[in-house]
Amino acid sequence: MEKTDQHGMPSPAESLGPELTRDQLLDMYRRMVTIRKFEEQVYDVYSRGIMPGLAHLYTGMEAIAVGVCSALRKEDNITSTHRGHGHLLAKGGDPKRMFAELLGKADGYNRGKGGSMHIVDMSLGILGANGIVGGGIGIATGAALSAQLQGDERISVCFFGDGALNEGLFYEAANMASIWGLPVVYVMENNQYGEYTHTARATAGTGAARAEAMEIPARRLNGNDVLAVHEGAVWATERARAGEGPSFLECESYRWRGHHMGDQGDTYGYRSQEEIESWKEKCPIQRFAGTIEEKGLATADDLRSIREEAETRISEAVSYAKDAPFPSPTEVSTDVYA
């Protein structure tokens, strides 16, 4: 039986993962901090009325995206969710083009037409964030079928939330992936809430158990421990590349912010401020920083320097996006499909 903490999460990994070098570990830390700084700036520009529309922030969940994407190759595919900024940055997305997209500018990934929930970069294997709950599941499974038919080692990773686990699409796609042995990894991000409803009130059993019912090997991981997530991702991706079929990772974490920008933490009374604060004490970035320092791989000054560099990079991205031009009105029907 697996060991769990007071939140019912699997206990943290005690090792530094499978053969990770110091440079790799510091790069993982850098990516996590970059995601955190990006989301903080998104919150700021939205609050100032600069950004149109809503955004769903990934704050507090950085270890999942970085732990998984650090096990991938550039040519591997990922599909994301409405809460996708973290996945895109972890896979190598450009903060400048991402912020330009959020502000509706022509230099954005979708030339300002997609906004927060539809960023795509095929050159990085980012097949798109998706505003439809579970919308990326079929896309990732189809991309895995394509890779299998082409006979290459490209794999697909599908990020989705606990709410999407109850969508019929998951069972249809995962069933095919199991039968056909497709090279796809399903990553369920259990952040405890599907919009305003706790997982315990909406989902029976665990995601891992549901996957195993379809003969898909699964692991339940502490999504606040980047090393545990990385280790699980290496296991899953190696299975996929070896032709052993799909895998399922259930990563438990917590979103610090509300469901979207209009939900300020405990605005609607579905969770308490005490609950939020208890999870903030389990900050994945602070946890990882402590491990790095404890192992003598970097000093507090080294990590502070990384945080400052990330903050500068994100500030420059915001300035770039603010100064970027809006697309021409003549482009209103360009690259729009029905």
C-alpha cells in the first residue's frame, strides 16, 4: 500500500529521479519558476483591464507540467486544457508570443485570434490548448495512432483535469489506445475541483483504477513533487517508445487561484481560505528548492538568481506584448474554419 500525507497524496519521492544531472534539475526549477511568474503577470494584466476575456491560472500546479515535459523530446506531442499556460511553457513555448496572444496581438501564436485557451505551436509538438473539457483526449490519441502508423518514436501526452475523467470521450479514446497499443500517456491533473465542485462529490473511485480497468497501467503520483512526476513520466514514456502501449498518470495537486479570473479564491464559498492556505504550505517550487539546496546542488543565491532571471524574462514578455500591433481588420476571416 502506498504511503500518503494528510491530504491523501502519495508521499514525496526521496531520490533525485532517474539519472538527472545538476543542469537538468536547475532547468526544471527554472521552468517551474517561469510558469509561476507568467501566471502572476497574467493575473496582474487582467486585473488592470489590459487583457480581454478570462484566463484559468496554473499557479500551484507547476510540478506536473514540468515533471512530465522534462521527460519528453521536442518532437513529442502534447495536448492541453483550458488551464494550459503551464503545459505550453514547460514544453518550450515562448512567453512573448504567449502574452501577445493573450492580449489579442498579431505577434501571438494564433495572431491574436485564439486567446488563452487555444495556443498552438506545431514546431514544438504543442497540438493546442482546448476550451472543451476533455477536448484534447481524442486529439492526443489520434496523434499517437499517426505515430504508430508512421513507425517513428514520437509519442503523445494528453493533459486533462479530474472533471474530464467523467467525459465519455476518455473511455472511447482510451479503449482504442489500449486495444491498439498506442504510444500515448494520459496525465490526469487532479486539482481537487471540477470548476466549483470537489472531486469527491463528482467522481467515484480514482482515475488510476478506471485506467487499469481498461488494462492501461497506471500510477498515482504526488503532483506537488516534480521529481515524483518526472519519474512517473519517464516510466510512461519509455513504455510508449518501446511499443508497450498507453499509460496513465494521476497527479494530485491543487490550484491556488480560482477556477478562472472571476473566481477570487473562495468567492463562491465552495472552499475555505484555510484550505487554500494549507495547500500553499505544500508549494511545489519551495519543496523542490529545498531538495536542491539540501543535496548541495545549488545555493540560495543561485536559486534567487534563477527567480530574478525568470521575473525579468516575463516582464520583458509583457512589455513586448503591450507594444505589439493588433492584427489588421482584413484578417478577420483568415485562418478561421467552420
